[in-house]
Amino acid sequence: MSNNQIGAIIESGPQDWQILQQDAAGAAHISLSGRWSFEAPGMVQVRLVCEDTGAPVTRALDWQPAETRADGAWQITLVGVPAGGLYRLETRFRPENQPAGEWSIRGDMRHFLGVGDLWVIAGQSNSAGYGRGPCYDPPELGVHLLRNNEQWALATQPLNESTDTRHPVNRETANPGHSPYLHFGRLLKQALNHPIGLIQTALGGSALSAWNPLESKSAVLFHNMVHCVQMAGGRVRGILWYQGESDANDKDAPTYLQRFGEALGAWRSALGDPDLPVITVQLNRVTQALAPEEGWTMVREAQRQAARRLKNVAVVPALDLPLSDLIHNSPAGNMLLAERMARAALGMVYGRPVDYRAPDLISARRLDDGRAVELAFEPVTSRMDTIDLSARPFRVMDGGVEVAIARVIYPGDHTIRLELAQPAAANAEVHGCYGLNPPTAPMDMERFIPMLGFSARLT
């Protein structure tokens, strides 16, 4: 059916529900264009108002004249749109012979716009959201999602559902479930007092090679991520990355850190931000028999080292999160993960004074001629301890032979002591939370946040 609309028609510009990335000054610009249709010549005018009151956002964003051409085209850019919202974009057409503005000829509108920060969701199934079961995780105005149909909408679970998808490269075979990132967006919005936009690009089962153009020429998920960011305006505040299960094998695990660094460089180059922040998640447990166990340990260590060696990379732990099946975080686990990732973003990206870093190994010392090992961690707010004194979440390997741990002692400070059944050499290895399904991880008890899994040499 043809559109015989009169007045100002928007043909290019923001969508309903779109969140625009603010710049360093806390503002954005809105460019739009279209055509006008009326029996007499005149001028298109545009303004931006608060959606809840209808009042202009600022005096400078009240009715502004667009560049209006006689051939029926018009265009305008509104500059200095402050972070916040939700906003309504209004247009109208004023014929030359009409002096008053309030009853001008109608024009198109765009609703529920916001200016804030955009975060890309990337990785595999736990990022795409495979949590099963009910969970109170309601939508909230100001937390919006660029869906797979390439339309902006109020963010609701499941985030990666594929109705009318425009990019089947990240289409799930089954319907996905609960994701941590709606709650992540809600927490950031509440803390920062501006809208948050989410751009979902994750795919269950995807390997790092699909995200790294230096490793694979196709790298279909890398190209899809760039495409989605360009659709959203070309700039984002950061990337939320949860991936590694598909690389926890003999071939890929040993090079995961190097390849992740390459992928990160490619993301930053393609998105034009050499300091683009990335919030990563260290792999959780898996309760099914997968081989090799060492691969999971190596990927966890690579993820730990990435936060140490690569700028603007944070890692949060997941080893204590409940599962809803053999490998995927439950909705309850996702809600807790969202809090940890939001705190990491607030601390690393937004400079808020929050304790977001998990306890991380800083030294592994031989004591008593190798019959004991002292593990030291930071940051630790109170003490390293455990909720399961029978757990043995550590493994000591000496020349490929496992050294039995007789006791794990928690002295009540930032250290943990391992008493060994036999001496270990200076170059022996110690692992924290080794393998697929390690025993209960020790925690910083004040914050109740588990240590990061690790692999290190004894000194």
C-alpha cells in the first residue's frame, strides 16, 4: 500500500527505542533526513522533547529549521543531545503562508530514544544466554536491545531470540534462555543514571576463530559484530565477552591467550577505539565428561593472564555459579554474574571506587624444604577461606607426577597453606581449581567472591 502521507516524512534517522552512544562530553548528535509533501512550499522543523513530559530537552533542541529543498527533500543534525532520556523526536511542516507554529502540518516522530552507553554482547552459549527456568528479571525503560531483526526494542529475555533475524550467522538452533545482560544493563543504568543499549552478537558453541579475523578469513561472527555496531552508530562503550569452552582442547587451549589478544586488537581496530574496554568471564564448571581436563585449566589461566597483560581487560570469576544443566549457568547464576560484570564495568571503565577484582594469586612459595606451599592472593578484603573444609581445590604437579596434598590450611588472612605428603621441587606446578568440575573454590569471605582459577610455578 502506497504511503500518501503529508507533511514531514522521516526516511533516515534513529529508530524507536534506539540508544545512542554518548561522546566524551556526555552528548550525542542525531542526524535525520527525509521528504516533505504538501500543496504549498514551506519548511520542515524538528525538535526533541522528554517522552514523559513533552517539554523540550533544552532550548537549543526546541523547534529547529531543517535544510528544506524545493525538490521535496530535507535534512538536519541535532547536536549536543545530552545523555539521558527517554526522548521523543518530533517533526512538522510549516507552510510559508502559515504564521503560527502550534497547528503546523503533521510530521513523523520517533519514540523512546536515549543517549547513554552501548555494550556489545559477544561469545558463546553462556553469553547468548542458555539459562533455563523462571527468574524475576523484568524489562526496564532505558535498557534497550538491538535485536537480531535489526530493530531496537525494550530489552527482554531471551535476548538472542531470532524472530525475523537479519543475520542468521548467530541464529541459535533452539530457542535460547536466560542471559546475564539485561540485569547488567539495569545495574549500570541505575548507577550511572543514563540509558544502556545492548547489542547482541553471541552464538552458542562458537570458537574464538569465528571472532578473530587474523585466525580465520571468514570470521563470520567478527564481521557480524562489526556490522551490528555500525548499524547502532559505529561507537560502543565496551564488549562483554564470555567464551572459551569450544577452545578448551589440546589444539586451541595452549594458544588461547595469544589468539584472544589478536582478536581484541582486531575488534579495537575495526571499531576505531584502541582502548576499547572488554569485560571477560573466566570459565565456569562443566559436569559432563569432556576431554581434556587440562584444556579447561589452560583457558582459565589464559583468561586470568589476559586481564593482567592486556590493557582495559577485566576478568570476573564464575566457578561458584549454579548451573541449569551440565554446562550452562542457571538464571540465578546469571544474575550474580551480571552484578560482578557491572561492578567490573563501574570500576575499570567508569572509574567508580568499587572493589570489583576477584582474589588473584600473586605468589606460590615453597616452605619447609618443599613440604608446604604458601599461596598469597590479592585483593582480599578480609580473609581467604572456604565453605567446604573437606574440599581440595588445588593440585600440585612435580615432573608430571601429582603430589598429594595432606591438608589445606586457611590461616585467616590473604594466604592459603598447602601441606604436602612429600616434598615438591622448586619448579613444580600448582593449580587452583583444576579441570572440568573442580571442588569448591576458596573465597574472600567479606565479599564472598571466589578466587580466579590459576596455574603457576612454585618459587
